Amino acid sequence: MADAAPTGGAGLTGAAAGLHQERTGAAYARGCRALLLAYPRTYRAERGEEILSTLLDSAVPGQCLPRAADAADVVAAGLRVRLGTPSMAGFDAGLAAAAPIALALAAGISAFAWWRVEPVGSGPSVAPAFLGLFRTIGPLAYLAWLIAALARVLLPVTASRIAIGLAIGATIALPAVSGVTSYDRPPLWVVMALSVFGVLAFAGSPIGTRPSVDERIGVAVGAVGVAVVSSALVELWPPAGGGFGYYYQPTIARVGAVVAGTVGGVAAYALVKAARSSDAQAKKAAQPWLWATALLGLPAGWLGPFDSAGLRIAADSAVPHFGRLAQVLLATSVATVTIAGLARRRTSVKTGPPPTLVPAGAATIGAAVGLAWFLALGAQGWLGFTERAPMPAHVLVTLCALAVAGLCGLARPVGARPAGAGPVGARSAGARSAVRAFLVGVGLTVPAAWLVAAYDNGWTVGGWPHFAHTAALVATLAFLPFAVCVVASLRRVALRQTIGERAAAVLMLTVSLAWVAYAAVPSVLSWGPVVVVLLSGCAVLGITASPRSSRGG
Amino acid sequence: MHGYGVIQEVIALSDGRVRLRPGTLYGALDRLVEQGLVVADREEVVDGRLRRYYRLTEDGAGTLEAEAKRLTSNAEAAVERLRRRSSQVRLAHG
């Protein structure tokens, strides 16, 4: 198609104007085409020219680049198509519903931590006091969150978005600031949870919206409520060390309980709305709250465990390790499966062939290869480890389980129609997709394994003495590829297919869930908020899958 | 109506207060097509640019009518409340 230019070149005449017009038009069209890369290739093939035409029609004379707002909008829409969320009813409304709750939670967590945990004298401290008053530099970010909440209560959305953005920046900067100073920082789980709550609050408050008075008051009341209830909970349910003062127990566990309770409340509200809805139109009213539950469940699951008694150090035993990292990875996996369940594509626009198990299988094999490579070299005393050591048995079990789950995705059962059967180009595209997924699996796993090893050794880059302990932590990364396998196999099971294809999907699902059970169920007492997030996720997916819901479209 | 036409129409209907961005527009069109409320009607190429025209389905027209009635009812209720308030204010001021 010709890239017809936006007309323009004011002040120029004749050939010069024509040349100017041609150049600006070509530059504008190039910019638009670059933006369309945000969409998946199959979507571009279906809709690309149409969207490009609309962008070209929207140009003003002389414009040589797309407007920033249009560019951001197209890129965001393209990414949402890639994530499978563009056509899912209720996503935008769910994000908008989650935004004030997320901000209230972030501000409440901040207020509680500042008020009850940070003051020196409230417990043991190993680093110098920040400003002579606080145990860590956390109050820098906590202040920003309180200001952001106040801005949401009092100011227009544009101003509150700036405040939320600054609070996210301040939170993300904490580890770096701690690294270059002698001051301590809050635990990473707190930093991560605050950051993601902030992203939800930011993304769910688009410019142009006008929060109601109720919503503004709700943010203030919610923030105060989270801080006060968390504080009361520590008194009623004191941590093992007794009272306030130990950052991990009061902050993560007790605030985690309050945050998980909030997510459970949102899920219950969605359930009530769905249960009371008798027709399709009313059923849609529950959809935003299902999304809000799933989105808030991700960071909420990280704030645990409630009780460390169930944590298991597996350095020398045959069972997998289940520590705080595993708890966070489990929470992430549960939330990911819930979000993926809600985000199933139902668009009429073609976004590609039906999902196959191949990318998930190849990525899982890649993860297994990456883990095996890292741990095999580590067992030889390389990659920063200081001693040779045998590979723990539970790590070998994990690697084997990953390989079996991955092979289920790559196996082509007898009688199954090969992906893209027929055209050679389609088959080679399938092979390219598998190779790409494999490389992504390896490429993400190896650096992640190295990061976990560094984390387990006090963020050092070498001189790691305890291979068995570190290997146990690194192996817990397997939660993530197994979560991918669960999502892919559940989607595949739902499709019409041959018995062989169904068997492969069921086997992949079984192996994945069996490993998760092997690694996590013995430590169920330390799942903390994950239990609430899991129950909420099951409720969300149950409502979504119910016949009444599907009638609602 | 094609995509750019929808953008122009929304600007005109809202007196310039609302300007649909292209990514948002096509996301919304995907949802409406998926729900069977609009359907792609025809395509044509104008000045080298592809234009795909959409039209309301019967379901879409019905949904739009129901939504318009609901909004009209809300607006009428608000106008009625304002009318009563004005009457009370007039009575209060003698």
C-alpha cells in the first residue's frame, strides 16, 4: 500500500513544498509502521494496514512523527493483544477498580512500616540508623507513598499520577541507594509488592478520569485501616520474636494477612455479584472484580509467610527447599495462572492458530537445560562456587520433571495432526517458534539462576561456599516453567483434539502439578497469603468457566 | 463507518472533549465485533489507504437503544430532581 503523506509544508511552494511533504509523509508512515510492531505478526497481517490508514488519516499537515499520546496508545494496545487481554471483558474496569485499592494498600503498608517497624529501638539493628531515627532507608519511599495517597485524595488525577510515579521510582531506587550507602533497606518482598501495587494504581488511573468523592475517601480510609489493623494484629497475634521490631515478621506476615484479607474481600464481592446476577448483562458486572482480584493477588501473595515453622531448608535432604523465595515464586505462579485464565483470547480477529503445547514445552526444556548447565558447572566448583559437591537428589528430581513436562509439549502423538500440517513454511515457522521458545527458556533461566545464587550468598559475585543450599534455592525457579506448563496444558485441554494430543496435555498438567505438590504442599503452613490468593484464584476461574458466565460473553 | 470516521464522529458528538486514540479504538472494535454488536461490512482502498467499514448488527442496535433509554431515564430523573430543588429554593426565598 502506498504511504500517502499527511499534507503540509506551510510556507513552502512548488517543488520545495512537494519534497518537504514527501519527506515528512514518509517519516510519519515509517514511525507508524514501527509502532505497529507492538502487535503480534498475525494481528498485524489482519489489522495492520487498517490501523496504519487510520493513523495516516489522523495526521495534521506537516506532521513527521506520530503524536506521543497516539504512540503510547498504540504500543499499549499492541502489548495487550500480545498478552491476550485486549478483548477480555472487564479488564479496563478491573484495573480501574483495583487502582484505588492498590494505592490504599501501598500507603497502608508504608504507614505501618514507618510507624511500627522503622523507629530505632523497636528491635535489633545491624546497620547505622538512617537520619539517626530509622532502621532502614525505607521511610524515603514510605513518605512518597503517603504523599501519593494524599494526592489521590485531594488532587486531580494528573497530579496524583505524577505522585504515584515518583513513589514507584523512590521504591525501586531503594536497593541501589542502600548499595552505595551504609544504610540498610526494607526486604525486597516489601519493595516488590509496593512497586507492583504502585503500577496498578498508576495504570488504573488514566488521565481524564475523575475519581468520585467516595473513591477519594476510600483511599484515605483504606490506608489508615491497613496500618491500624496490621498494628492491632501484631498485638493480638505476636510474632515468634515478640512484639514489633523484627522487620520480617511484623511487616511481611501481619501486613500480609491484612492485604490477603483485602484480596479475599474483593474476591468475595465478585462472587456475590456473580451469584446474584441472573442474566448475561448483570453477569458482566462481576467481571471487573474478578480482574481486580487477579491483579491484586500478584503482589499480595508476596507478603508472607504468616508462620515460618513450615519453611524447609533442603540443603542436605531429599525434599525440595521451600523458603521465602519459593513462597514468592509459588504466589507468582498462582497469580499468573489466574490472570492467564481470565485473559483467554476470545477475539474475532485472528491472533494466530490455536495454541499448541510446543512453545511451552520448548521453553520448559530450555529452562531444564539452563538449570542443569548452571548447576552442573556449580557442582564442579565453577561459576563462583568454592567447592565441588554432589548434586542434591531433589534437584535431579526437579530437572527430570521439567524434562518430562517439556517433552510432553514437543511430542507428536500418533494420529495427531502436526502443527501447521501441510505447508512446509508453516512447519518451519513452528520449528522456529520452538527454537525461539527454547532459547528464551535458556536465556531467562541462566541469569535468573545466577541472581538467585548471588542472593543466597549475600549479593556477592563469587566465593559461594554452600553448593547444596544454593542449588536448592536455584531449583525453586522451576515453579515458573511449571506454571507456564499448567497454563498451556489447561488451554490445550479445552480445545477439540485427538486423544493423543489430549493425553500429552493431561500428562504435562499432571507432571507440573505433581512437582508443585512435591515442592510446596509439605510447607503449606508457610504459604501465608498464597492460600487466600489460591482460593480467590480458584473462585475467579470457577466463575469464569461456569456456563452462566460464558453466556454472558 | 470506518475507523477514522468513528474518531471524527466521536470528536463531533462530544464537541471535541473526547478524542479516541487508534489503539483504544481498535481494541474497542475487537470487543464489539467479538460480542456481535458490530460487524465488518465492507472494505475499500481510498488514496492507497485501506478502509474497513463497520455497521451495527441487530443485537448492537438493540443494546444501543437499551443503553440510550437507560441514560435518558437517568437524565430525566436528574432533571426532575433539579426541578424540585428549584421549586423548593423559590418557596424558601418567598
